[in-house]
Amino acid sequence: MNESSQSDPDRPLESVKRSFETLAEAFRAGGNAGAEAGKSKAPEMKSLFNDALFDVAYSVGYSALFASSFGRELVPETLKKGFRKGAEEGRRAGQEAYQKASEKPVSESVSKPGAELGPEGLHPV
């Protein structure tokens, strides 16, 4: 028996080739089976994903509006009035400060080109 394997030196090579061919066939068969399973399960998975997405959106909307409605009812009216009055006065003070800053006359030194720079063209510290 040993002599027959030695007489045909291509026999081990053919055996290896057959092994790789069967391996390639197995990969192809597995790929085809996976593709078919994916195609058949895709509608089901899409439906599950859409249901989960709806549940998340519903939960976020519900919790946001519940919290704001509950908070509105829970906060006393005096606190609400205080926030409104503070916001109005803050806006008014900001507008006045802006107007004062924009009405400020430009000084003579700043009106000259390069005068705002210190010696040698550097900004004063």
C-alpha cells in the first residue's frame, strides 16, 4: 500500500484540492442559506424595529409633556411672576447697556488709524 501512494505523487495534491473545493462549496452553501434566511426575516425585523422606534418616540413625548405639565401646576404663581419680572428687567437692562455702549463717542486716539496699538504696533497690555 505504501508503494501505491509513492507511485502517484499527485495524489496528495488532489486530495488537498478536493478539500478546498468542498470548503468553498460549504461557504457558498452557507452564504446562500444566510441570504435566503435574511430575505425571509427582513419584513419581520423591519416591523419589530418600527414598533420599537414608535415606543421610544411615544415614551419621550409622553415624559416631556407630562413633566412640563406637572411642573407648571406645581410651581406657585408668585414664583412664575418673579421669573417673568426678572426676565423683563434683565432684558431692559441689557438693552440700555447696549444703547449706552453704542452711543459712546469715539475718542480721538481711537479714530486715528493704528492709534489703538501701542509702540511698535503691539496691543497695550
